[in-house]
Amino acid sequence: MFSYLLKRLFGLIPLLIGISLMSFFVIHLSPGSPTDAALGDLNPKVSYEARQKMEKLYDLDKPLWVQYKKWFTRILRFDFGTSLADGRPVIDKFLETIPVTLAVNGLSLLLILLFGIPAGVIAAVKKGALFDKMSAVVMFAAFALPAFWLALVLMDLFGVKLGWLPVSGLTSLDFEYFSGPQKIADLARHLALPVAVSALASLAGISRYIRNQMNDVLEKPYILAARSRNLPERVVLYKHGLKNALLPVISILGLSVPGLIGGSVIFESIFAIPGTGRLFFLSVMSRDYPVIMAMLVTTAFLTIIGSLLADLGYACVDPRIRYAAEEK
């Protein structure tokens, strides 16, 4: 198993290099340049010499392969360069925003697990009943709704019309004067809508996957054998049934992490949350190449790690996979 893990880790290196190479050249194919955003496109007050100085300062006047070589050399030292927008180190801007995004996505993933798995199990047990039919309608509707549209509708309903929840930001203006419990309550109120929007589509998908897998598992002979031994239904469902139904869901959960972070671009921009998603959106608008590359490489790395964790999760749940890996 350890040798299998080492092979997978070493296999990540050429894959990440290929992804970074493609990403670097693709973002430079987009129209415009950082000088247009920083100095003002078509601004008559900005001289041609000023643009040349900025391009020379950030090596934008050199061929793309030279720029990539310098960027990749810095990446090997874990140096993501400096932002073209404000001159700050990219790693500092990234470290400032990543805790917020990880917290929101962590809460979203927890919500998906707490509600998605039980909903799928109950729908499978009550196959064809009213709960199964109603949950199918609700889940398919939630899966089909665009996240940005749902966010705007929830903001209008709970924030504007009912006034129950704030519609933007992470904290209130007088947050620093709150007591400990008040700060927790204020954070919870601000995160309620973003977390709900982030989790809804994945929650719907997980619940339907669990429902379909449980339907297949509950018809297996070993489930009938467990029930013939008069085991409690809870033991049959969760110990013998759910454990085997989780196998295909593990890969979905592993690959959902980068998907959640990628989706944070939408709801963080709409709810004005200072996370990496909003930072990525602002960087794209200003053509801040170092920040964009840092985000793309990080998301690609999380995607690959998610796939690796899914494989390891398979091995933990299914002994047959673990034994096969050890034999290799």
C-alpha cells in the first residue's frame, strides 16, 4: 500500500507541470494585458513609456517561454511572485483569503454529509413512498437551479423582504464590540446563505447517489442473510448496507472539494465574502497573472489530491482493494 502511494505521488509531478504549462499559456491568450487594467485602457494621460516600464518591470516584454521559466523557477521555491495589481506578495494575499474559503467549504461539506447521506438512506428504505417521490422532486430541482440565481433569490427573500439575514460581508460593522457569543451568532448569520447556496447542489447529488446505491445494496444476498439472523434494521442498514453503498460516493466526495472551491467564485462574489473565490474573480478582471496562476495551480493540486484521497478511501472501505494494492 505504501509503495502504491509513493507511485501515485511521484506521478503527480509531470501532471502538475503539464497543467501549469497549459494554464500559463492559455491565460496569456486572453485579450488585453495587465498594463491595460493597471494604467487604464485607452487613457490618454498614460504615456507609452509608462506602459513599457511596467512591462519591463514584470517581464511582460519577454517571450512566453522565458516568462514561464522564471515563474516555474520561483514556484519550485514556493514563491508565487508579486501581484501586478498592488505589488503585494501573492502568497500573502492567498493566506489572507484561504481560511475564509476553507471555513465556508468545510461547513458546506459537513452540511452535505449530515443531510445528504441520511436523506438518501431514508429515500431508499421508503422506495416508492411519498418521502421518496417528494425528495426526488426537491433534489432534482435543487440540482438544476443555477447557483447565482438561487443566491439572488435567497438574498431578496431572507435579506431584503424578511430582514432575517445579512446579504453581504462576513461580519457586521460593529463586530469588534460584540461579546464572544454575539460574534459567533453574527458569523453564523452572515454564513447561513453562502453555506446553503454552496452546499445545495452537491447535497442533492449525494442524496440521489446514496439512494440509488442503497437500492442496489439492499437487494444483495448478504443483506437478506443479515435480516434472516434477526439483526436490528438499523444494523442491517448502516453496518452492512451503507458501508458498501458508500464506495462510489467516496470518489464523488473526494472530487467535490475542488468543485466547492471553484464554485466559491460565484457565491463569494455575490455575497462579497473576502475569500479566494472573490480574489480570483477580481484578479481575472484586472488580469493579475501571478494571482490567477497561483489559484489555477492550487485548484489543480486539490483536484489531484482529491482523486488520490478517493482511492485511499476506497482501500479503507473495501478490503479487497487494499489487499490488491499490497500485492502489487
